[in-house]
Amino acid sequence: MNIQNISMEFSLEFEIGILDYRNIIKVIKETYDYDFSDFALTSLKRRFERIIQLHNLKHTDLLIERLREDKVFFQIFLQEIAVESTEMFRDPSLWRYLRDDLLPTIFKDNYKPKIWLPHCVAGDELYSLAIVLKEMGLINNTEIIATCLNDLIIDFINSGAFRHYKTETSNENYARYQGTGKLADYYQVRGEQAFRDSSLIKNVHFMKQNINFDNSPQDIKLILYRNQLIYYTQGLHDRILKVLYESLISGGHLILGTKEQVGMICSKYFKLVNEAESVYKKDIER
Amino acid sequence: MYKAIMIGGSAGSFQVVANILNALPSDFDMPVFLCLHRLKHVRSGFVEALSLKSNIPVVEPYDKEPIKSGKAYLAPANYHMFIELGNRFALSTEEPVHHSRPSIDLSFITAAQAYRNKLIGIILSGANKDGAYGLKKVAEMGGHTIVQDPAYCDVKTMTEASLQIAHVDQVLSPDKIVDFLNKFK
């Protein structure tokens, strides 16, 4: 399991050219039928540059060779390409809004509402949500579905591993969220590594899901999907939002990152109900 | 001749940025990008403070928002702000650079790649060397580089780091920076 501390900063001076960038995408498509061509260029290029440095591969050809020949490496690559959430309880005001407004409304008319967290990477959002629900006494009345790109990511999240460099900001966020205790009640530090109490997510239903969002869960009441659409082009962004729309029940909610929008094409599917926290509601009229 | 202005700063830069925005005319014909170090958890207030005396609208861009002339764009809290090809913003929550998110280096590098020799890059007062490498890239792409005269900076770390590694076209006092930008009215 990859629980090394990946907070280290990478040299900005190492850059790959646009042809190298396209070659990497082409090889992944040919070898694994995984299509990265609809990812936002600047971010993905930086992820490639980062991975080449992280694995000490020196240049693009060595990365391409490794991708072609090493299927296990490709799974690690998928985990590292994804950008993790920055910390737990990012945007404390959103979590307060969930606790004080949105979740009480959802639980009022639902015995066991389904909440979906698509494309989990490090589990920070998942554990934050679990803590909110536990403190509200509702964790056992919720069906949480977490979809992930592969088993490595699922194992990482299930292990409770919590990157040490995120703990300080997460503690501050939780204090601003004003939970019932302190965040440190939910994790332990062992040496350089922190581990969250994985019993918080023992009832979470994990599913593998590819980047095309095939086989998405249905009858979802709330989708928490923050700061992942920023890594896709407008086309893929719109296609994913349509899938999310189909997954939600009428009147279900979608939460995006504070600086993400559903955009022109998908604005007909969703109504903005909280602008500051980027909370949308599936339009019932449609 | 130039198509965009990218300004970076941290400690001690707020007043200089406010003065620049106050001096630019309402029909200013370029986008002005502002990447300023700021607290991660404080999302509101900064745009409002900069807007008070600005003659052009100051906004924090959304991801994928198209770039327009005559607007100032402030990098949002806890996001990196990239200038993406296709005249749009792209935001990112990737790892901090020099402990900073937004990172001035990343905003400058992506703007340098997008605008090449049509970019003016300006580094102001700041307590971190984030920005120095970005300014170097602006110069390498043929853009025009300006550094606030360290003698006029509250904190000199950022400007001195920039002067060390980047080719800098002009070292100017805050007033002279304003005069220089006003030539593009």
C-alpha cells in the first residue's frame, strides 16, 4: 500500500513537452484502453511531470516503458495521477451548512438516504462526512457509497491512512466547523503517519468505477463531488454531470467545489440553492 | 502590444495592488491577473477590499471561466490559478508550491506559456521566494518583467529572490509601476 508521505514539493524546472504529453496519453489508451485525452492539459501535464520525478524516471521514455510493461505500476500511476483532497473539513462553512440545514432536511423525509461520493482519492471527504453523521447520530441511518478508480485507492482509504501534512489544517478546519469534540479524537499519529479510525466507514459501500462513470449508483439523495471536475475539459465535465443528474432522485442535491460551476450546458439540469457553498438541486420540473 | 498583466505578491503587497487597481482606467484593455498569498480558510473579504477603489471589476474566477479584458482576476483561496490554453482559467487543488496555494510560480508559468512575449509579469513585496521562478519563465518566454524596488518593499524576500534568478527588465517604485501601466491606456 502506498502510504508514503507525498507532500514533498517537486521541482518546477522539470518539464515535459507537448509531444511527450500526447505520447503518454496514447500509450495508456493503447495499453489499457484508459482515455486521458479529456483531462485539462495544464494539470495533467503537471501530474505526469510529478510522477516522473516521484519514481525517479528521469524522462518520458522511461515512464512510457514502465507503463507499457508493468500493469501493477499502472495502478499506482492511476492513484497518483488523481489529485487528493487538500485536507479534511475543507471549507468548514460547507460542513456546518450540511449539519445545520441540508442533512436535517434530507433525513426528515428519508428513512435511509443514499449519499454518493464519486471518485474518492484519499478519503478526506468521506471521513469528514462520516464524522458529521456520527456526531449527528445518523451514521447508521445512512447508506454511503464511495466509488474509486481502483483497489489500491480503496485499500488506502480503508486502512484509515491520513497524510500527516494534512493534520494541522484539518484540525483547524474541524475547530471552525465546531464539532462536538476535537478532530484528534478520530485519528492516531504513529511516527510519521497518521491513521483515522476506520470504524467510522465500516458501513460504507465501496465500488470500483472507471473515469467514464459506467455503472453509476441510482436513487441518490446527495452527491458530494468537490474539486474533481476541475481536472477535466468542458466536454468530460458536462458528460459526468449528466451521469450525476441521472443518478440523483428528483430534488436530490449535488455539492461541487466552491469555485466549480455546473456550467452553461448543464445549468438546465440543476438549480443553484447555495451559491457560497456551491450546492445544487436536481430540477424537479424536468 | 501586450495582452495581459500578471501580478504576484504576498506580505506588504496589498496597498500596492490597491493603488494599481485605483490608477487603471475603467476601459483598461487587458486582463489583470492577481496571485497574492492569502489565508486558506478566508474565502470572502479580499475581493471586496480590492474592489473598493478599483475602476475595473475584481473577481475570483470560477474554473473554466473565459478570460476577459478590463477585469482583474484574483486567485481564489486554497486553489492554484492556471491560465489554460483556449483563453480560460483552470483551477487546481494540487500540492502547495513553496507552502503556497495559490502559488505565484504556477500562475506565472502558465501565463508565460499562454501569452509568451505578450505578458507583463510583476513581482511585488513578499515574504517567500514563490514567484521568482515564475518571473524567470516570463522572461524566458519573451515577456516583460518588472520587480518592485526592494527599497520600497515591506518585505524583500520575494523581490530579492526574483532579482537573483530572473532576467528583470525594470526595477520600479510602486508609483513608477503605476505610471508604466498607465501607458497602456
